[in-house]
Amino acid sequence: MLAVLSHTLSASTPSVSESEPGFFALVSRIVQAVHAERMRRRDEQIGVFIEARGGRITDDLERKIGSFFC
């Protein structure tokens, strides 16, 4: 049964070679750039958060970072 379903699903969807590979590469690069920017911003915010609380990472500070930023 599963073989029949996978065969019918793959037959009905267009393959990657039929569509424009440049479009998917562009979308992938945009998504990766947005994700990287969000990670940079979060790292900056965490750095400011740590500095505002004395600059030492303690267990309590790690818990606060986890609750505020994750």
C-alpha cells in the first residue's frame, strides 16, 4: 500500500529538474540570510543582557537567558 501511495504522489508532483533551480537557490539563500541575521541579533542581545548584569555568566544568568531568549 505504501509503495502505491509513494508512486502516485511522486508521479503527480513535478520534479526539481522541471522547475527553475535558480528560483529555489534564491529562496534558500534568502531564508539562510534571514536566519543568520536573527541569530546575530539574538547574540548581540544576549551580550548586552550579560554585560548589564555584571558580565559573569552564572547558573542563574543562564536560566534567565534561556527563559528570555529561547
